[in-house]
Amino acid sequence: MTYLKWFNSHAKKHKKIVDSLKNKTDDEIIEYFRWDNISKSDVDFCPLFKEGKKCHDIQNLNCYLCACPNFRFDDNASKIKSYCSIDSKNGRKLFVNEEIHQDCSGCVVAHSEKYIKKYFDRDWKRIFKRNIQKENEP
């Protein structure tokens, strides 16, 4: 699966959940996406949920920003397929068949509720567009 196919597929799942919570406050939506809750209530949101596993081994993991807004990808790039726009010290490069991919498994920036509240939008895709636009401003 390409990055773009995953991103669009995940955005649809995310929207479906957020739409089902339309009568909730922003804080209640963020709380709903806590791993302890969403991994039981929406097991199809993440393949790891069915195994009872987390993508990051942290106590207060929040899945609202599954896929970090700092993650950049280009499926058509010849060499660098993905990278971190903030060059997180906890990320690393993964070399696969002469391609470079970002490995975010050591970084938890996007999974804290403080970070999520800073960038929160009920439209998950808009968070990514906003960050990309900021990056390109003079």
C-alpha cells in the first residue's frame, strides 16, 4: 500500500469516528481517542488494536493524530519516500531497497494530548494541510 492510499483510507476511518461524535466537545473527542478507549471501541481503526498492541509504548498514548503532521511523504520520489519535517531527534531513517523512509517508532510527539490540543481540528486532513502551508510561508 502506498503512503497516499493509507493516508486517504485512514482519513475516512477518522472522519467516520469524529462524525459519530459530533455532539461531543473537542476535549471529549480527544479523550475518546485515548488508546485505552479507542482500541476497544473501534478495533478497525488500527490493525494493532486487534492484537492489543500499541505503536508506541507510552502510558498516555492518544491516537487522534495517528500519522504525525510532521511526517512528509512522496510515493513518486525516486529515493527519499518520507521524512520528518522537524527532523525529530527521536526519529531515524530506514533504508529499504535504495529508498529512504522515515521511521517514527521512537518519536511520540504527535501522541500527547497537549500537542493534539495545539493543532486540533475535527477535520483530520486539515491539520496536515495547515502544517504544510506553514512550512512554505516566507
